[in-house]
Amino acid sequence: MKRLLVVDDEKDIREVIKTYAELSGYDVTEADGGLSAIGLCKLNDYDLIIMDIMMPKLDGYSAIKEIKKIKDIPVIVLSATGDENTKLLGFEYGIDDYVVKPFSPRELMARVNVVLSRHAGQENTTSSIMKFDGLEVNFAARTISVDGERVNLTPKEYDLLFYLIKNRNIALSRDKLLQDIWGYDFFGDDRTIDTHIKNLRNNLGPYRNFIVTLRGVGYKFEYEDKTKDKE
């Protein structure tokens, strides 16, 4: 049974989400704030977190930032604001979806299903280690090394790099990347992708040029393995 952590300072909202989640077959743990959510994540494993943003003592984004240092858990944000900059900030922190209050509990559960399915698909796609010159990528462990040195990426930077590599030498539009990685076919703009690509290239150092910009289209991971890749 998949385990959800529902974080909101409003008890009524937590109870509504819990009711619908349990009807959908999920095991639910509640937290009334960011601090308690961090503590629970240190002690337990969760498959997904539903996180409110505006909470006393510690806001949701601060809690997400700390939790991501501990474990890579998918996050759906709940917020009373639909402000674009607030949404973009969330994606910078590595969230998977953004739901504006008031919301439909049934739609929220549908989004939960999609996010969990997407992450399961990413985990099961490959368990191999691939090397591109001095760049080593371990899909199963979600790690990368550049010339033997471990490089730490944000959760979404890992997702973006893995997706580009799995579709290497294929042109991928920004819309395609947004839809398949962020799960949004109705929100997001070029800044979301371009910012992550810029940060990812900086982390790849001498291998930054493996990520090629296709003007007017998007990006692709370009690599010609002279010895043929062995996945």
C-alpha cells in the first residue's frame, strides 16, 4: 500500500484529503505543519507528500527544501495562490505538481495517481550505469559523477538529465519536456526548462556540451558512442 503524507495546518482539509485518499487505497499520515513533516520524513518513508504552502512556523517551501536533503520524495503542492512566480519557485524546489485551493479532492487523487505512476516508470525504465566519456550516470542510484567526482543535482535536474539521456540524440521540445517531466500540459513556460538546463550544464562542467540547444525547438542530449552504448 502506498503511503501519503498530508501536510496542512487546516484540520478540515487534511481530513477531506485523508478520506478520499483512503477510499483510493492509500495509507495516510497527517502533519499540521512543516516542522512536523520534516520530523516524520526523518523517521518514515512516504511515497508522496501533499504539502500546503502557507503555514505558521515553517512554510511549505522551506519544509520541502529540507525534506529533499533527506529523501527524494515526490511532492504535490497545495496553495491558495495561483501566482505564476510562486508556481515556478515550487518547480525550482523540485515539486511534481501544483494544485490551487479550493480544489477538487477527486482531481487531487487523479494527480496523485499520475505522479506516482510517472515516478514508478522512471525508476523501472533502467537500472544500468551508463558512461559518456568522463560522465557516469547511475539510474538506479540516481547519482552522476564527472571525471570521478560525485555531483549533486536537484531532484528535477536528475529527472531532466535522465530523460534527455534515455532519449539521447532525439530532439525534444520544451513542451514535451514540461509535459513528461513536470506533468504539466497547461502550465509552464520556457523559463522553467531553460533555467534547469542552465543549472544542469553548469553541473556537468566539461561535458556541458552534451546538452545541445535546438533553436526554436528545445534540447537534446547528443552523444555518439564510438564503441556502442551497452545499457
